[in-house]
Amino acid sequence: MSFSKYFIQDPTLNEYLVLYGNFSIFRNTRKNIYNINWIHYASITGLPADNQNFLEEHYLRNGQFNRLLIQYIQDPINTFEKFFKSLAICSGNQNSTSSKGVGFLYKNLNRPEDIYLVTNNHLLNNDNLESFFGIFEMIDNSNETISTTAEFRVIGRDIYTDVLVGIFDSNLFYNKTFEVDLSGYEPIQINMDVHLKENLEVCIIGSIGAIDNRTIINGKLMDAQYNGSFIANSYSIPECLFIDINTDKGLSGAPVLIQISNQFNLIGMVCARIGTNNNYTVALNNFTLNTVINSIINNYEEIKISYADDLLAYSILRDKGLTKKWLGVYAYYNNPINVRSKNGSLINLKYNGGLVITKFILGFDYVEKKFIYETEALIKSSVIPINGPLLETKLYSRYIESNKNPIVIKSMTFYDAIRCQYYKFNIGKYSNQSGFFRYNYGFLPLGNFNIYLVDYITKLAYTYGKILIEYYYFNANIWVLESEYIGGNDESWYNRYDLNNLSKFLQHKFEYPIFLLSYTKSFANTLFTNLGEENMMNGNGNTLSANLLSAEQSSANLLSANLLSAEQSSANLLSANLLSANLLSAEQSSANLLNSREKDGIIF
């Protein structure tokens, strides 16, 4: 016997109950008696709206038994939920083996019509260096799933800072096939005005691999201008935020935010973990991130026109990102409390801080993949000579005359184009000292000129101002402080790298050679935590403390690399990420690897 005859049979009843039915007495539900819009209820029942108690009584006795189109007052979307319109879960492709992380939509004021997606470069692999995917979602009160997958064309990447920038192209196969529309999502700007200080509350929003795709983690800034450790070769990292947040795998590229007037503001991007137990987070700060992103965008706008008919040159220069400045040296921040025995003369230096230069780069051996520091090695056919910016200076002469005792850079005075100030920067990690990144990323070109050299990839050269360097040298008795202006724009200040028919470059001596990009790794590979790790890199072991962040990988085969990307096996990471640009890989022999990183290695 069926009881259906006693009930109204209406095909629209189910939809009505979903949208307007009210059965709950709990205040934290979407539809309950406490969040009915009583003014609207009065209008649809013809009752006066000035007595809510009467309206509630009417609803309980009468209204709930009629099919009225009740309106409910929903809680407003909070700032955390609103911000998800600007975030994406990023992946090199849509396979489960692909490296995954987080990205954010970026707004460039000079090109407001373009949609950019920014994330970490190590999410890409050799299978596809041309595009990557982002999955977006939008949270509202509609009870509809609003989520979009889009493909982005890679327009540039900076390997060292680990920044990748893509542009939304509606003509890409995936976007064209599925008619992808991102008009409802909101690109964001980087806040350049906030004054970052230690102990400031910050948060990270993103995905934790396969655990959760929508997570917020809170912590505090421990160092708002982190400039690397005292370990050799970590001095040249970009300006970073050092954060007391224990992140997990899958948060590569996650935005670092602060709340101002109940609004999230973007101030950085997660890149790495550091610490004995990888329990702290390192993120690019707002100045570094803004500089690198806009440099990549401007570089792309230039090369897509200049190299439209030369795909090889286009691909090489697209990987250039921001041209980093260098001095062509092997160095570390001076720490008077922990003087290395081989540099014992530093015990007599009565100055805390500075950058200790122990070797000068003379060339690069592309067979052994290591730098050359001794003149006798320059005669090898596999060595490319490099005329660095310091090799023809009085500073270098002092190094040779003192029997190669260390040189200690005390200060560098130049125009910092990132912060728009001419300033004397005392270099080091002590009181009122600045990181070497001020030079790496703040010393930008003053102008440029066209190059008309047949078969050369570079078609534009840059001019730079001079730098006043204060430094100490040891005269076999005492440490002497002197200064020297370094720089120039005549022909002698430009190096020609004529490697082969496909690899010819002309660059200023201050610029990090483009041909070395193939051997470059992210700065996170130099975030060593103690001298023991430095000693291992000098030949006493083969364990790296790279601290790049990836997800669900076994750390044993990752050189402790922990790249913050999700759901990737260690084998795939080594073959797909670290080797993606012919980087120095973990599959090299132990001797070559040690040579390439610390003993004879890539110095930035």
C-alpha cells in the first residue's frame, strides 16, 4: 500500500525544499528560523514589517506550511574565503606524478588586460617547459561549485630565485577546447608600502599536497630582511622573509600575507624550509618578488618581438628572468666568533661583519662543471675564461700581493634601484649591516644600447654606474682599510662569450654570465644550517641540505631537498625538476657534485 496519495506530487518540490525549505533550529546552518529575512517575509505575506515577533509567530503557525519563497540572511564571505579568488593549485601537468604547489594571479599595472600566474619554477619538469596548469575556485553563498582549470603559457622563469611567471592565453589548446573564462577571478598586487618588522603576524594560504587544498597557517616574522647564513656561498641569496612557520609539502609558491584593515595583503612567496628539522620557512619578500616578476614580464615583452623568428634565442633568454649581478668570487659572511682555520689571519681583524672573499673566479670548466680559481687550469680546452668585475682592480692586486689572504668587503655604495635610493650599504649580518642582495638585485642598469654582432643571441647591452667599495686587506702585519671605485662602460667592461655557433653572448662584467644558467640551482640549495654541512661540501660527505620544498617525496634521494611541491616521487623530482635546465644534478658523481657546489662550485 502506497502513502504517496496523501502527499503533494510535484516535480518542483525537491528544488523548493533545497532552496527555501526550513527544518533547522541550529543557528550555524544555512537555513534556519534565526536567519530569515523578516522584512522580505512581510512583503510576500502582506503583513506589516514593524513587528518581528508577530512575523515569527505567523511563520510558525502559518508560513512554514506554505510554499513561500523565503529569503535567508547569509553570513558574509570572510577575507580568507574572498582571497581564494586570487589563488590556484599549480602543476606542471594534470598527472598525479606531477609536482604541485600554489600560485597567485598577479596584476601588472602597465598591462591590466593581461592575467599572470606566479608560482615556483621547480614545479616545471623536462616533460613540459612551455606551459603549466592552475586550478581556481570561488567561494560564495550560491551552493554551486565554481571552479576552473586553466592553462598558462610560460613567459619567463628565474631559476635562482625560483620564480615562474605564466600568462593566460585563450588560444592554448586546453583553454580553447574548454572555453576557459577567468573573468570572475581577481589578480592581486604586491603591497610595497607595508613596513615589515620582526614579530609581525603573517599567514600562509595554500595547499598541503593531498591532505588539504585550502589551508591557512599563521606565524611570525623572525627576520624581515633575511640575507643568508654564515656558511660559504649562502651570502648571495635574494632578500627574504625568515618566518616561524612549520610549513608542509605542497606549499611551494604559497603567498605570504598580512591583514591590514581586515584585508589580506601580499608581501611574499614561500620558497623553502630551513632549520635543523626544516621547521622554519623562507619566503621571497615583497621587493624581491615584485622586482623579479616585473623583470620577467618586461623581458618577455621585449624578446617576443626581438626574437619572434629565433625560437632558440627566445627560449634561452626567456629563462634569464632578472639578470643578477655578481662579483665573480667565492665568499661568506664574516663571523668573528667562528673563524675558519684556513683563514686564520681574520682573528686579527677588529671588525665584526663584512663579506670574506677567499677566491676569485677565473673561468668555468664545462666538462667538469666547476669554476676555475687557479691560472694554470685556464689552458685546458674545456675551460671558458671569465673576466670578472674585480680581476683588473687594486682590490684583486691586494689579494695577490698578500699571498691570497682573504679580502673583506666592508661596504658598497651605489644607487639601489629597487628602493630608489643612493646609499652606503655596510655588508654583513651584524648591527646596521645589509645583505649582499642589495647589490645582486638592487644594482640595476642605467641605460642600454643595441648590439650588432652577427650570430650573437644578445641584441641589447646595458650600462651601469660605478660602485664605491670599502675593503680590508692583510699586509702580512695588520689589516688595512682602503676604498676603490669599480665599474665602467667602455669596451673593456663587456665580455664576449663565444661558446659555439648557438651560444654567443655579450654582457657587462657586472652581470652573471647567461651561459651559466644551465648549471644554476635555486638559492635554497645554499641555505646550509651549520659548518658541518659546509665541510661535507668541501669533500667530507655528499649530503646536501637544499631545503627546497616539494611534497610527498622521500628525502633520502632528494639531497634533503624538500621542494614544497606536492605528490611527487623523489625519482621524478631528480629527473624532472633539478635536471629541468641541465642543472647540476644529484646523479653526478660525488666528487663532481662536491666540486660544483662548495669546493669548486657554482658561486652566486
